[in-house]
Amino acid sequence: MATADDYASWLVQNKNLKGTPQFDTVAKAYQEAKAEESLAAGGAEVGTSVLSGEPLREEAGTARKVGQSAIKGVAGIADLLLGAPENYRRLAEYATTENMPVPRTAAPVRTFLTEKGVLTPEAEFNTPIGRVAGFTTELATSGGVNPRNVVRAGETALGRGALKPIDSFSRLGKDVTMTGVTGLTGGATTEVLRDIGVESPVAQFLATSGVMGATGTPLALRSTAGEIAKKGFQNITPQQIKQADDLLKSSYQSGSPLTAAEALAQVTGSNPLIATQRVVENMPKSAPTMADFLRGRPQSNVEFMERTLAQVSPKVEGAETGLQKTAEKAISSAENLKTKASEPFYKQAEKLKVSESDINNLTTSQNGNAIIDAINHVIKDPYSGAKGLSADDGRTLIAAKKYLDAQYTNFSNKVGGGYDSTKAAMAWGASRDLDNFLASKSPAYEQGRTIQSQVAKEVVNPLTQGRVGQIAEGGVGETGMRTQQGVLMPANPQVTTPKDIKATVEALRRQDPNAVSQWTRQSLESIFNETGQKLQGGENQFGGAKFASTIAGNKQQRENLKALVTSSSGVQAWDGFEKMLDVMEAQGKRQPIGSATAFNQMIAEEFKQGGVGKLATTAAKPSQLANAYDEFRMGKNAQILAKLLTDPDGINKLKEISNTAPNSAKTRLLVNSLLGGYIAQKPEITGE
């Protein structure tokens, strides 16, 4: 925290800001700092009051000093409540103002009491023993006069229960005593350090926090873990808790364990414990536990993926080429089916003989030249089936029609190098003219043409114009893989349904039963390797989550993936794959570093709060020991939660602690057992 000199320096450097809220805040902080520093001097210096300008009185007696310490303890509690709005305002200004000194905690009651002369420098302890006594009195006072005890006192005054007075005073005495012991130990340690020459505030913090921890641990741990756990189970059904527990245990069995918070968030969509986990990962006391737990996650996911993909298919290199060839084969088979179904009728049509005048009319039409070229070609081609035949022979005309179809295909191909749109149009027109002529002259040809049209419409075209055709024409290698993934695993499946995926897989499996499953395995592995690539700072902790999001980021995408895996590899393969997806999706519930900073700070404040401990810290303001005590308390609470979050039975244990009374023996036993490294057995746990 900044000193009066720090505030004075800022005021001089930023005098141009005079009249602004920021300047006024720092000016007020300067006055408060001077007042507190004057009080801390304890009357050792005789001079003039900083605030009132009145001469300082002679050093007060012991009783007066003890009384002032008690007043400061009570005032600290009042400042906690009354100073909250001002503290929020100061923090907002600090966050938006460059180079502004760290603001002081508002203490309106203590400031008022100082201004009115109730708190005076001469009534401060200025000897080692005296400072220990004053510190202890402040903490003891705040320990007894806390809101919980105020409520108890009110209950007693209302006469609710014959044993209430005894109970209230007993608990009050317990709180005062325990807080006083903690303060006595911490204050004494600070004075010893001063006596041996340790003046560094940081060194004093570290040493004092340790000994205060020894006496204050029961206080600091009062129900904080339980209270935080309770928030994690609000509005959660028993069924969801069971689902989360099943997922957690399944993740451990898979070798890629989740935290309890991740499992809860996966089942419910979100959970406050996720934000808690983010803070626990960054706290010095709990970070090693969380780091050890999370360090092996990337490699565990790799091994998890390998085992899961083995259920989909054995690993086969070049599966994308195999799938493309299978698609081509499927289309070729459909074309063969069309030919086979119509072949008997076309054979009958080959017996056709046409007149010379019919040939003249045909060859003098708009596309006559192309027809003449086709006829001349086939009667010379030894592979046409019409070599040496006359133009009026049905075999010649049918062969010429097939030749024109082949020419059209060649001239329409933009990839092969023969593309010519003009020639393609001429070949198409000539083929249509010749086809219509043959149908008009031969009923058998007309029947064959009808059958071909029907097979093309029902079998061939759905393949060539659909997803199988896309795969067949998508190429090979990386380009082919991207095309195939867009067909079978589309990232935005707005028009693709599980039914479409199943139909495509079935068409391909009829040609090769293993082609799709082999491709599925290779494709999923490729995506996983890409999404899980190492980052500049090390292993990618979120690679598994990114993989799950990439292949199953929405409901329809997941249903399509299910259809792909199930239809190509079976239901059992999908069951295993789905379990892996659930685990990896849950890993994505974890907040990345730096996320939700403001909320993380709020949770960190929760870690600090431990019943009396919070009030004792407040009452001790502005003592530096308070900061050390906060750090100690936060560390212990973070340790507890780290152990719970990384426990295979963490959900049940968090639930159990959340259901216990904050100050019960059961809660303390559960917490202490966690800190001790073992889990309390049920027979050992008894409530108060």
C-alpha cells in the first residue's frame, strides 16, 4: 500500500489534474495516510495534530491505550460496511487512471474518530510489548463483536431458547479467545523481528504469516471451502450430480481425468466452480497441485484418442485416395447397371435398317455435319463394333450415337485439356438428333432409352450429382481430404442430415466395406493432430477441447458424426467415441489463462473470508500483517479446493462438504482430512 509520501509525490506531479475526482481521491488518501502514520507513531513525537492542528497531549496511560485499541477493532468492522461504496469508487478510478498510486482502504469511522480526537497518537502503544498488546486487543475485539455474534445477542435479547444466553456468550468468548491468540502470536513475531534487525516489511509478512497460520488455521478455514462448494451445487438436480460423477469416473478410467468442476460444467452447461478452478490454478499454494494434475493432459488425450480410433478402424495410410476410388467405383457400377438393363433392347435395335432418304434427312439437318463425322469415324474404327458397315445399318447409327456422347464428355471436361464449349454443344445436339431418330424408327430402341432414363434418374444421377459424386471428383491428397470432410463431416451442416450421411456411407460400403471406416479414422486423427498442435509456450492444454468443438460443435454436427461412425464402424465404436468426446468437451469448460479477471478477483476475495478471520483482518487495517494473513488464508483455502477438484471422488466430497453446517465438527474433519492427505471415513464423521 502506498505511503503518505507516495501520494504527495503524485499530487505534485499531477497538479494539473487539480479539481478532478482522481486528484481529490489521492488528496484524501494523503490525509488518511498522514493520520494513520501519526497514530502509528504512538506519541513518540510531540508536535501538532495533522488533522486538527492542535498540540498533542502527553502520552496516555495503559488503560487508555487498551481502550483505544478496542475502539479501533470495533471501528474496523464498521469501516468494512460503511466504506464499501467509497472503496468501489476508488478502485474504479485506480483502474482507469495511469500511474495513480494504489488507493487506500476507506476507513470513514476511524477517520472520523481521529478528527474528533477519540483516536489520538498519544494513546497508541509505542513499545514492543505494548504494540503486541494493542494488536491483540484489536483482533480480539473484532473477533467478538462480529455480525454473527450481534445476531446471537439479538436472539438472546428476544429470549429464544432457555440455553441461548449460555450458548451465545460461550461462542462469543470462544471467538474472542481464538482471535486474540492469533493476534498475540502475530504481533509478538513482528516485534521479535524488529528487535533482531529485520525491518523489511516483506520479510516480516512472510515470517509472521507462518506463525499466525499455526494458531489461526482453524479460524482461517472456517467453512470457506464448504461455502464455495455450496455455490457449485445450487440449482443442480440429483440426476445431474450422478451424471457428472459418472463422467468424472469415466474420465479417470480413460486415463485423461477431468476436474470435478469440469465434469459439473459439462453436464449442466456451466458451473461457478469453473471460475474457482481458474483462481486455484494461479494461487501459489494450490498451483503445484493443479499443475501436476493438468500437466499430462495433452499426452493423455493422444493415448485416449489412439485407443478410441482403434475401435473405429485399423490405421491405413492413404485412406483418402481409397475413398475417392471407391466413389468412382460406385458411380461406374451404377453406369454399368444402366447399360446392362437397357442392353437387350439396344441389341434388338441393332437389326434396324433405314432408307437412304432417312439418312439424307438426318445428315442435312442443323447438326448433320457432326452426325456425318461420327458415322465416318465408327465405320473406320475397329473398336466401334461398326467397322465396315453401311450408314443405314442400325449398328452404325447406334455406334455413332455413343461416339457423339463420348465427344460431348471430352469437350465438356475443364480439367483434361480438351475443353471446347462450341464443340461440346455441337456434339450434344447431334447426339440428341440421332437419339430421337433411332427412337422414332425402332420401338426396341425407344424401350431401351426409357429404361436408361429411369435408371439414370433413380440410381446414377443421385450418385453423380450428390455426395458420392463430390467425393469422386474431389481429387486426392490434401485437397481430396478437405473435400471429403466437407461431404461426410461438414462444419456447418445446414442441409446435411444423418439420413444423408447414412445413404452416402451405404453406397460406398457396397463397393468397399472398409473404405469409409478407414477414411473416418484417418480424417479424425488428422483433425486431432491439427487442433492439438503444440503452442509456442508448450503443450496445448485445450487441444482435446478444440478437437471436440471442431467435429461436434453443435447438435446437428454431432448427430451427423454419430451417423458416420455408426454406419461405417458400428454402434460400439460410437459409444466409445462419444465417451471420449464428452471428456474432451468437458476439458473445454476450463477457463483459459487471463479469462474472467474481474470475476476471478471476486472469488479470490472469497478465499480470504473465513468467519472471524475476515473481521480480524479488517480490524487490523492498515497493518501490514493483515496482508500476510490474507495470503495465508487464501493459500489454505485454495489448497483444500485443489485437492477436492482433483479427486476421483471430488464431486461427492464437494457435495458432502456443501451440505454440512459451516462450523460443524463434520466440516472441520472433512477439511482437515483433506489437508492431511487422506479422506475421512464415514464412521469418523459426526455432526454437532
